[in-house]
Amino acid sequence: MIAGCHKIIKKHGGKADIAEEYSIAAVSGYSGEPEQFFAKAPLIASFLKSEKLTLDKKEIEYTLSAQIKYAQNDMVIIDWDGAFVFEPEGQINSIVELLEAANLQLLRYRVLDFDLDKRLQRALRLTQKPTAKTLIPLNRELAQSFREIIKIRAESIAEFDALEREIKLIGDWYSARLYDLISKKFHLDGWRNSIKNKQESLEDVYSIIAENFSVSRGKFLEFIQMILWFVLLAGWFVLLAFDIAASLRSQ
């Protein structure tokens, strides 16, 4: 199924390397507390981490500690690569929706972070000292880059605001606690801060480039002005020479 999804992504021009694969195991139809299944704790932890190796006991305990319960007979365990949901009645739709929303948000952050990295590399290229040959193309590229930065900034602010609204719309305290646990496991706050820092760095770099470009452009215009002055001066000497020659002939 995953391979088929990747083919569809590539068919529509998407990048399969920027994707989120997440597994959810649901256990239902049981009676009693879900801790009874911890006899299979090594298998549960390996599933959550998509790991085939036998995990250390402390790593297993740490993995299973990221859990939340609402009643005595249910439990959700969250990890980076997967989740284990114990629900005797099998009513897990709301939990799956929260996991989908968090994975989608993580994917959005990864895409935006990747795009910002590319633009920072582009900015480093633009920091090279412009020459007379590259001055005009650089001016156009800078203008285009500034427009793109403004667009990205606006889109990211809209994304962050939309996420805040979605979180506020979570109807009950249990879902809010569950989403908070998912968010911590996915490091969403870290991704958000990283994106904001990169945006600020990108804006600072382009501001410096623009200032340097203004100085370079001013020097370039001064150079052009000097050339024109020498051309005019040379023309004046030529005209003066013609006048002197004409005067000598008339004598």
C-alpha cells in the first residue's frame, strides 16, 4: 500500500522523500485492563518504533511510558513511527483523526523547512559580490526573492494560525491531552520554532544583500558617470582640436 501511494505521489510530481509513514495498531474485543497485553511489551515497542531488532528493557519501558488513559479499560501509546490503541469497543475514529491531523501538520512543517533550506542556499549564492555583468539580473532576482519571502511568511503565519484554531476546536479535555502528547512526540513546537528562526535568518540575509547591492549599484552608477564624463571630456578635446586646425587653415 505504501509503495502504491509513493507511485501516485511521483505520478503527480510530488516528492516521495518528503512523506510521513505512520502505523496504527488497534486492539479491541477484550475485557479487563489493557496492561494485560504488556506481556508482549517487546513486540509492542518494536512495532511503535518500526524496529526489527530486540530493544533494551529500558528502551521498552521508555517507549511504553508515552501513554494516556481515559478509562481503566482503554489506553493509547504514542511514538514517532506508530501508535497502539487499546479500545474494547473499537471506537477509535476520533483518535485516528487526531493522529492524521498531527502527521499532516508535521509534513507541512517538513516541506516548509525543506523549502527554506533551499532558499538559504540561494541567498548564500547571492552574497557573492555583483559585477557589472550580473548587476541587472541580480536586481531582478532579488526583487523576485523578496516577493517569495513575503509570500512564504504570509503562508506560514496562516498555517500557524490555522493550527491554533484547530487545537482550540478540540472539544474535550481528553482529546486535548492526547493531542498534546502527540505534539510532544512529533516535536511540533521544535519544528515550528526552527521554521520561524530560518525565516528570520532568511529575511536578515536578504536585507544585508539588499544593502550591499544598493552600495554596489551606487558604485556602478558612479563608475558609469565617470565614463560618461571622460567621454564628454574627450569629445570636447576633439572639438577643440578641430577648431584649432580650422583656425590654422584659415590663416
